[in-house]
Amino acid sequence: MEQWQIQFKNLYLKKHAKHIFTHIEWNMIVYEVEVKNKNKIWTWVTEKQMEKEYPLPTAFKKLLAKEK
């Protein structure tokens, strides 16, 4: 992950999921990542901030809701 200036502490495969639209199928993989450092390239937010301040596609919202 050198290109993003990040060092991972832990990387966990959480699940595979499929979301089917009328015209396309998404095969999604969910990972949980712990990092050693936060880069300045990305915007780092809490789970609460993500839920309230950042719009996500419905497929992602459903996927993340199942993780709780």
C-alpha cells in the first residue's frame, strides 16, 4: 500500500456479498482494516460520521448494516 502511504496493521476478510440491479450484478468483498498510520491523501472519518455525512449507495448501506 505504498502508493497510498499506508501501512496496514491487520486486514480481515469479513464477507462476500452480491447485489443485483436490473442491468448489472455487483460482487462485493468486505474487509476490515486496521492501519498503523493515517495518510493525508484520504479523508478519515468515524463510522458515525460516515453514516450521517457521506452518501453511500443503498447496496453499500445494506452491506454495512449487516456488519453491526
